Amino acid sequence: MWYHENEWRYARQHFFKHEVTMNKRTFLLLQQLAQSRLATLEQLATQFKTSTRTIRKDIDMINDCLIKAGADLIYFGNEGEVCSDKAKNHLNDIPKMISLTDYRLSREERLILESYFLLVSLTPITIKGLSRKMYLSRNTVVNDLPSLRSFLTQNELILKSDKQGLIIEGSESQKRLLLMHHYISLSDNDFLREYLFPSEDDPSLLISVVRKAEKQNQVVFRDYSFQYVQTYLNVLCSRSANNLMIETEGMFHFSAFSLIISQSILEDLSQKVRFPLSLKEVEFLAFLIGNLTFVKKSSPIDDSFKIQFLTRQFIKQISGDIAYDLTQDISLLENLSKHMETIFYNQPLQAPDSSLLTDIIESNKSIVTAIKKHLSIFHILKSKVFEPNDIYYIAIHICGAVERQRLETAHFKVLLAWHAGIGTSMLLKQRLKEHFNFDIIDVVTIHEAEEEQHRADFIITTVPLQKTNNETIVVSASLTETDIIRINTLMRKISKEGNVEENPETSQALFKDLLPILKKIGCEQKDLVMIRQVINRHCQKSMSPFEESMAHQVIQLSDLLTPNYIDLQGKASSGRSL
């Protein structure tokens, strides 16, 4: 240890009293240290893309808060590792110990707070009043106004200014959507999220309302959908308390089933918090639910297994017709199985209005023909007439898998750019990983993307970039099927132009080439497993998602039980000698 903990505490208390000024990086570091993940200063500096000196300053600020709490400090081990084992029980309490004056807001965070304060205010706010709320200088707020106006315009809202101050004009539905966007964007920043959305309301109340609606309608909200509904109800309660209600009716598109779920949720909520229930509110929530992912419980667990089994057979049959072996595409199996479950147990899907979708279908008629030919396999499970939209969506999944196989030799480097919240970008990143094998080298802000575009083959962003010479594609945060098609089209274009690196050898390809030789020289299964593990370690950095899923699997019996190893005329004195 470089110095004794008590000596450090004494020195910090009497000689190095620094003003605590945290930022988002400090809180992300705080979360990591709270989990007691051992790392050196150099590793943390690399992870957060800064210097070791900056990381040391962040740790000093965290220790300042621990001193105030009378808790054990974070210290450095003999080899320079950052040790937080003694302090971890108090690290999660630090966000409650500081105020907004102790936090340095980034430009994106300032836009979130500025728009939030204007949205929740019932009267105009002056620039001076807004700067006081955010503990910023007046000049900083004035300089943010053009960006704030542009940000609100992107969300179909208008920033108005007059003698009384600043106010946001627009529909109540857009205002609520923006508030929800802020809530989700701050999912990785406990301090700002708690500051803007204090947990005064009992979260168990909203959770119980959504759970009850799930039970009544025999549905389960998947992925982030449950949190999305819960967040909206929180916003609804706060807005309705100030008589801010949805003012339009009949402007939203939704299914009859979404309307039933929405009505059951709001009827239960209105009895518990007493707000005026109207058809407009029910329709708007139905519109939101219609864009979420949920599955009816009426599909038993065994049906899910049946669907996955039939989907596997369906993919095998399709592969035989289109001359592409898609049977090893785990991503296709998982996504198409979920999609088939949705087709059987949810409302019919509406095809997106996209000329690109039409072009894809027209240029892949052989795939559509193969799908129509083999869909009858699902009649074993349930008799169903497949609508054209069902077939088109299945075709999108198959076309996407074919494109992945065509492009598997290309090693794409991608930048993911976000404009309002890294929480949403992390969700988008996860969805991209489910559908594509490219390397997302970084998740950056819009400004950073314009500066670092040279690092990537193309950029995926949720808003248009102003200054870029690189290929850029704008997608929605939820990553629609149309977005997936457009990304595949862009990758095919880049691949044809030859502006992408060749992918290095994968462990699957190497092992496939070596397996016949290893069998010929009589390698036993345990030796094959060891060789496979060595190859995996050698190719670890270039493994595809499918490779990663196969990395630790043992050799299957079917790999070894070849005709060379089978002797039907063998003689033996007993069963044991076999």
C-alpha cells in the first residue's frame, strides 16, 4: 500500500480540502467501485477514455464524500489497484449526499434539465430564473438556447420567448413523450434521475397497477416495455395533478387489444390516485402500448418450445431452397421464433410504409416463394391463415440472415451516436447486437461522432449529423424492421465498394479444417475438446456472436460418429470388449 489509510484521511481533512464537483464519469466510476471490481488506475483511465490523473481526482472527490460520512476510504494497493472493498457499503449513498451545485453538467445534460424545467413549469421562466434553478451562469443558458430550440423542434415542440420569459408550446402528448424520454435517458445517472424524478410516489403502486393489468389480460410486457409503461404512468400522475390532460382524440393508431389493456390500467389507476379518466387518455396509452413488446400468456410454455422446434425445421427447409445454410444462425432462430410467437398469439402486425421494404421483397422473390411453400409446417401447432404482412416480416428476418452470411467476411467498424441520453443508446446497442455481427467500436455523442468519424466504416445515429463525410444512417431508438433492412443495404453497398477490412479467421473455420485431420490420426474426444479451447483462445478477439455462443461447447457425438468409425461386421467375445 502506498500510504496508510489513516494518514491519507488526516491529510485530506487538513491539507487537501477540495471542492466536490462531480460529473457523469464520476458517477459511472462510483457505480463500478460499488461493485468491488478490482482495476488499476491505467485500466480505469482506458475504460473512461481519460488520464490516470483525472481518475485519481475523481477518486479524491469520492473520498471527500466518504470523509463527510465518516466511512472507510478508497485506497490503492501495492500494485496500483484501486481498492473499494471497505467503502462499498457507503458508495451507493453518495448521490444522496450531494446537490446540483456539486455536479458539473455536460451539454447534453444541460439540455435535458433546461427542457425539463420548462416542461413542468405552469408559467414562463426567465433566463435568470432558469439559470438559478440549474446553478449556472446566465451566459451559459443563453448560449444553450439555439441547441435547446433545435432539440425541442426535433421533438415537435416549440420554444417561445416573450417579456415574461421562456415557455414550451406544443401538444400535451409530445410533452409527455419528451418527459419519458428524459426519464429513460437518465437510467444510468442515479443522481440526476432522482433529482428530476424524486421517488416520493410509491413505485409499488404503479407496479401493482401494471401487474394487475397483465394478469387481467393474460399478457406479459417484455424487455424494457414494463418500465416504459410504469414511467408513463408516473408522468401521467404528475401532469394530471396540474390539470394537464391529453387534448386530442382519434389521432392515434392502436389495436383493439391495446385499447383493452390501456383501459384496464387507467381504470385501476384512476381509482387509486383519482384523476379524471377520459377516452383521450385511454387512446394515447393504447397508442404507446401498441408500440411495445408483449406476449399473451395464453401461449403455454410448451407451445413456445414447439414454435422454436418448428422454426428450426422451417429454417432448415428454407435453407435447402435458397442455397444458403442458415441452420447455424442462432440469432435468426431466436428472433424468428419470437416473431412467430407474436404472429400466433398477438394482434396482426402492420407493415411499415416503406418503398425500401417493397424493393427488398421484389428483389428477393425466391425467398418469399420459399417461405410460402414451407409455412404449412406451422399448421401442426395451430391452423392459421398467414396474412401478406406476416410473410413480409418473415422475409425480412430471412433476408437479414442471408445478408449477414454474405457479409460475414467483412469486418465492419461502427460508431453509435446519441443526442439526448446514453440509456436509450445502450438499449439500441443491445438491439443492434441481436441482429448484426459488426463491431460497435464506441458509443459517442453527436458532437464526438463528427470528430471521430474517421474511426468507423459508417455511423448509426438517432438524429441527422450536420458535419460528416462518412456513411451515416439514421434509425429509430427502437430499431424497426425497416431500419434493419436499411442497415443491411448500406453494409452491402460498402462491401461492394471494397472499403472494409477482411475479417480474420474464426475458430469455427479453423477447427472445421482441422477436424478431418484430427479424426484421421485418432484423436480422442477429450483431446479434441482441448484443441478446440486452444483455438478459441487464439481467435477470441475475432469471434462472431455465434462463435462466442459455441466457444465452450464440447464436440457433438455426430461429429465423431462418421462411417470411418462404424464397423457393422465386428466380432467380440463379450459386450464389454466392444
